[in-house]
Amino acid sequence: MNIAIFGANGATGRLLTEQALAAGHTVTAFTRHADAFPIRHEQLRVIQGDARDPAAVRSAVAGQDAVLSTIGTRFSRKPITLYSVAITNVIQAMHDHGVRRLACVSSSATDPVTKSRDTGGGVVFEKVLKPFIANVVGKSMYADMLRMEHLVSDSDLDWTVVRPSGLFETPTVTDFRLAEGFLPEHFTSRADLAACLLQQVTSDQYRRKTVAVATVAVKPQMLKLLLREAFGISVGGPKAQPAR
């Protein structure tokens, strides 16, 4: 299949690109920094562009069988509109070119059940850190993710919204869990998230649904995850990069 991947140069996007190529798909990797894209393959085309540019998005979507989005940005207290603006351009481009299948990454933090439940992180995390991330540092990001979800679900495309929880690294894909809407687990490896996204290309199980994805075989240390994802501080490993 021909697959366009937006946010291909991010941590999840690179894994998704590698997995799609390994599965025999032809991939168009869309990134703002094509010169920094490390993957080379005879079935890979790299396009440089900004997902906020409708013309650039249309050129990447033309001729595709499916579109996968791992677009992301860092936490910021400033207004964030990248998710909603980018997906608006993607949806329009898919309509223009007759492409039906769309899967995009959101977050379990957009689910009201997730916001209110105890994640087992302890009193300090539940009462101080989690509210600070959800309501202060990540407030603008999660609000725009939710706008993105609404735009996707209101479209007439064959869409799937994928909601991971706290993202971390594993060397390979694990035996991850999927469920419509919500899962009680707290973490998702990027390799598993990429594999979940790729599954949507050839499966209709979660067509026009929101799916939660969680890693159950491995768990990261809560403090390291928090420092890296929320504050960009790397402890014992490389700092995660946002999708570009």
C-alpha cells in the first residue's frame, strides 16, 4: 500500500516509517526537516513541508491509500494549534484526492475518565504533578488534541483516533493491548504505538472509532517518564523528540 506519514521525523514517526517499510509498504515521509531524516529505502519518498501549509499537504496525500499522522509538539503554556490546523489540511487533502483511510495519534489525556482516575503514581504525582501537567503545562496541547479529535470524528473519512498513555522507549514491539475508548494501563511504548497505527491501515476493527493502546509487558520508571516527557529532562537515556 501507499502510505503517507505526517510527523515522520519524530520519535514515533521514524519507528512507524521503519515498520511500514519492513512490512513492504511504499512510504511518503512528510517532515519539516527532510535533510535530517535518517532513513533511506528504495520504497521511501521524503517530502519537506509544513503540515500547516495546505498545498504541501495536498502534494503528500496525492496517490496514497492511507494517511497516518504522528504529528506532535512540546508542552507549552502558549496557545497550540498545530494538531487542529494540520488535521484540517490533511482531511481536506484526503477529500480532494479521494483517500479514505486516516489514523492519527492523540492522547489518553483527552479522555475525561483518564483525567479523573488514580494512575497509581502516588500522592505527590496524583495531587500535584498530574494536575500541573494536565491543567497548566499541557493544557493548551490537550485542548488542541481534543479539537483535532472532533475534526476527525466529524469527517466522513474512515478514521481511527489512537490514544496512547505515557510514552516511553522499548527496543522492539511488545504484546500490547488495544481497546475501544479506554484502557486502565498507564504507559505506551513508541514501538507499540507505531505498530498500532500501522495495523489500522489493513484493519477495519477500529474504523470510525477511538482506540486506546497500552504496553503491558514493560513499564518505565514514573519519575524518569515524567521528567523526559513533561520537562524535557533526560535521565539515563536520550531525550524524546517531537514529531516534525
